Amino acid sequence: MVSYRDPPIVIHSHIYTDSLFHRDPPIVIHSHIYTDSLFHRDPPIVIHSHIYTDSLFHRDPPIVIHSHIYTDSLFHRDPPIVIYSHIYTDSLSHRDPPIVIHSHIYTDSLFHRDSSIVIHSHIYTDSLSHRDPSSVIHSHIYRDSLFHRDPPLVIHSHIYTDSLSHRDPSSVIHSHIYTDSLSHRDPSSVIHSHIYTDSLSHRHPPIVIQSHIYTDSLSHRDPSSVIHSHIYTDSLSHRHPPIVIQSHIYTDRLSHRDPPIVIQSHIYTDSLSHRDPPIVIHSHIYTDSLSRP
């Protein structure tokens, strides 16, 4: 067991790579992972991931792809659990107003709780291609007491908006949120969020920004807990090989476990500037047996 230590465990990873496309401002891909005091503790656990990449195509405003995942006090706690995902991407094609795609997922008090679960999703996208009216797509709050029920809760949201930039194929911004039988259940809990947006600036290959978050059976369970975040963005600037920026975070068996906890972060980015050998930036972080060191 962790012996109530004063300093927390901090796993910190920085990855910088600059001048990926023969440009003056550098590109910065940045990843942070923090996890502290995982078992019966007063401060919460925070798993935090940042990915920044700017000035991908010689433009003045940068592109920012930003992902946050927070989860605190996972076992018999008073404060709620918060799984939080943000994706921001702005000024994708040298335009004045930026595009903002924003997704929030909140779920609180997953185990032995009185309050209901709140799953909150926001999607904003405005002025994608120098057009007069801005597109605003807004989705709000669902509350449903998830405790001790037989059928699972499924919250499903589809949002379509087409002809965003005077093109034939339509742009699809798609959001899914699933959460089923979160407490005292056989199947695992899945909180799933998808965001798709394609063909943002009259180009043939589409841009896909996709975010996945999975968390299953967080307390007294057989399967492990998996908190998973994916961010994909490809073919940002009319080039043949795509850009793939991918981030994975796994953490399993946070309390009373035999196998160790594994926190793993991957970042891949390849063939950014029409060159023969691709760039591969790969980061692994393992920390095992956090309870019973």
C-alpha cells in the first residue's frame, strides 16, 4: 500500500521538435502527465495531457490542438470524478476568425453516490471559411440517475452541418456520448466522445480531429480501468503524406490490484514536409506497483 507520502508521484514528459516544415517559427509538441498519491489520499489524482502544435503551414496565427484529461479521487471519495476533454483548433487555413471545436464531458460520483451523473457536451464551430453567418452548434446537459439500474444509459447525439466552405461534400461534425451501467455492473462503463470535422479548407484529404475517452469499472472490478485519449489530425496543408499526432494514456487497476499500474504516452508524427524519412517521436512512460511499493 502507498504509505500516505507527502510528495506526490510526478511523471513528467516533454517533447519538443522544431522547424518541421522549413519555417521560421518552430513546431512544439508538448505532453505532460502527472499522477500523484493514487490510493486513499487527500489530494486527488490528476492525469493531465497537453499537446500543442503551432505554425504548421507558415501562418501568423498558430494551430493549437489541446487535450486535457482530469480524473480525481477514484475510490470511495467525497469529491466527484471528472473526466474532462478539450480540443481546440484555430486558424486552420489563414482565415481571420478561428475555428473552435470544444467538447466537455463531466461525470461525477461514480460509486455509491446520491447525486446524479452529469454528462455535458459542448461543440462550438464558427466561421469556418470566411463566410458571413457563423455556424454555432451547441449541445447541453443530460442528467440521469445511473445507480442500480438494469438497462444502461445511452446518450447519443448527432450533429451534422454541411456546405461549410462552398464545397460539394458536406462537413460532418459528429458527437457521440455513451455511458452504461456505471455502478455494481457486469459490463464496463464506457464514456465515448467522437468529434469529426472534414474538408475544412477546400482540400482533397480531410482533417479528422477525433477524441476518445474510455473509462470502465473504476472500483472493485475485475477488468482494469482504462482512460484513453486519441487525437488524430492529418493532411493539414494540402500535402500527400498526412500528419498524425497521437496520444495514448493508460492507467489500470488503481486500487487493490495485483498487476502494476501503467501510464503510457505515445506521440507519433510522421512525414510532415514531403520528405522521404518520416519523423517519429515516441515516448513511453511506465511506473509499476504504485500500491505495495
